[in-house]
Amino acid sequence: MSQDSTTVPETSRKLSGRRRREIVAVLLFSGGPIFESSIPLSVFGIDRQDAGVPRYRLLVCAGEDVPLRTTGGLELTAPYGLEALSRAGTVVVPAWRSITQPPPAAALDALRRAHEEGARIVGLCTGAFVLAAAGLLDGRPATTHWMYAPTLAKRYPSVHVDPRELFVDDGDVLTSAGTAAGIDLCLHIVRTDHGADAAGALARRLVVPPRRSGGQERYLDRSLPEEIGADPLAEVVAWALEHLHEQFDVEALAARAYMSRRTFDRRFRSLTGSAPLQWLITQRVLQAQRLLETSDYSVDEVAGRCGFRSPVALRGHFRRQLGSSPAAYRAAYRARRPQGGPAERPDRPDRLERLERADRPDRAEVIEPRTGDHALPLRRPGAPGGPTGHSGHPPHHHHAPHPEPGKPESDAYAPRLPEQAAGRAPGRPTLPGQRERPVG
């Protein structure tokens, strides 16, 4: 189940042995970030019965026999080891220290055993990599931080990775996107166990929304960690994102960075968790996806505007990443949209008002982007002194006089930073190396 679903999968499997549903075990590893690690501790480890939140019993367990060092050099001491997992009805892995390192074998065995005995297994952020390494995500839908989703999909091709969701509930195995999305999933677990009132009371105590709408797609346009801004590769990456319509390869990027190909590959992978070639292909596919959604360019034209050497190359990469051909994707996307424009969520009146203002050509005003859109304000096309652009949504804007029907007037229409569309496809997108998963 995605985080927008209204039905809850069946989770009441019979627990064996000494396991109790009210017991939640949190599995910590050395090197895990303190924020993600603290989320399940705060949600499940504090008695808030005075606020109407049923109490869980928390067991904090060390996943390995080493000092548990975390953010800022802090060292944690867990009161329990792996043996305590045998008592838990829910086991939470809040994070894993590195997507390039395999988790300890003993921890993976303990997770498999817990799942076999009926426990609910939860992976927050990079904790999904631990669940995947244990084989618990095979054949299942899952998510993780959008930045690591391509790596998860490539390393574990049997996992149906959906980088657009804040969390995915597949019954007895649940995963969330990065950082704050862990709070969303933990609130969802409380809602599943004890109802909306209990989850709402807990959300008020945590001063967070009880249920967020939307998903990770609003953040996908960055495609790189924020920390890269201080890295020498930042300028090269920015150039690549701005010139996706040109044909260049990783060798050209390495040359711009004044590095050998081997050094560039190593530095890029250490920053992003993915190889530069795969990242570049993904950006070109995202650009193509955007143009298919927002323009009437033919597939051949889209291929050229996204830097692919031929339409055949676009079709191959597009199918591998999104599970359908470009033409089929466009047809499905348009079938899900009313003729007049994108369907709006009823809980976003501010978006509707902004779109209505954008339809008034007699006013030139700055339209502030939503969180996750481009950093600079966007002027409505035709506004004095403003560029011709848009805020990252299917067209609901004005064109200059006499453009070719359905096509943008110039390259200024093409996004400078590729990003996913806000609409969610009936078939969730797949990522490199995945099989297409039927819907239903």
C-alpha cells in the first residue's frame, strides 16, 4: 500500500513464541544517523497515555558487537542485543550506515527469523537496504530515500522500488523514504494499530501533520545530496543538468572536472551512491518523462532534446527505468488527466488559487514556487522582465502568440532541472534493473 491508499493491508499474522504485538524492537548499528535512529525511539518509547496514545514497550537492540557511534561522534549503549528481537511483534531498522556495505550476517538472520515468526518488519530510509539484504523485500513494493532509490533497485532487481512514495505498507513489511518520512510511517503504524484518534493525538504531541499528502516526487529534481554544493564536482553537475539537451558522456564530465575517468567515477559514486553513467542516463530519462507529460513533441524530438543519440536509445532506457515505452507512457499519462489540465487535490486550495491567478494575462506577478520546486521565484510567461518558465507542473499557462500548437515556443520551456511529475501513475515506476510489476 502506498501512503495515499485508504485501505490497510492485512497485518494480523499469528505471532509465534514469546512475541507480543505491543513490543517494538529498534535495531541500531554503528554509524547510523542520530535523527533517523531517534524517530522510533520517540514514537514508541515514550509513555503518552495521558494524551490518549496507547503505550508500546520499546526494546533498543544493538545490531552488532561494536560501539554504536552516531552523528557528531556520540556513542550510544543499547540495553539489548539481537536475542531480544525474539520478543518483538514489530522490528524497526531506522537506518543503515552505508549503502555500499553489507549488513552483519547475524542481524540479517535475526530479521529473517523474526519475519518467519510473524513479526512486522519496518525499514526507515536506508534501513530498506538491510531489509533487502535479508531478502524480505523480494517481489515486494518498497521505497527509500529518493537519492538512493536507483541504487536499491539496481542492487536488488527483484524489489519493486517506488521512489515517489513517502512510505509503502505491504502488510508485514513496511518501508519509508528518507528522514522525516520515517515519522510519517511510524504515525501510520500507530494509526493501523490503534486508529486515527491515537495517531492524531500523537501527531499533536510531536507537532507534525497526522498525514502528509503527496510524495517524494517534489524533491526528485535535485537528484543529488545537498552537501555536493560545497564539493568541486558541484559545478560539473550543475553544467550537466543545464545541458541535458546536448550529447556528452561521462568522459566529458570528467574532463570538465579535470579528473581521470577512474577518479571521477570514484568521487561521484562516493557523493551520490550511484555511478555517473547511470545517474546521467536517469537524468535524461527524467527529462524525457517531463517533456512527454508537458509537450506535444514527437518521441524522436524528445530524444533529441534530452541528449539521446537516437529514439531507439531513448526507448530502451525509458522502458528499463519506467517499464513502458515513451508513447505508451504519454498515452497513459494523458488518460489520467482531464482535458483542461491536471487534476488537483481538494486539500490544496492554495495551488488552485495560484493556477487561477496564472490564467489572468493582464497581471504580471511573481509566482512563488512550492517547497521542493526551483529555488528562484518564477514569473508568469509574458510578464515584463520575467523568463518564460513554469513551476514544474503540466501546462496551465500562457504561450506567446503564434507558437506551433501544443509545443513550447523555445528551449526556455524545457526544464533546466529534471524532475518527476506530481501525478502518480497507475503502474508505479520501476528503476534500472527491475522487472515490470503488474498492478492489482
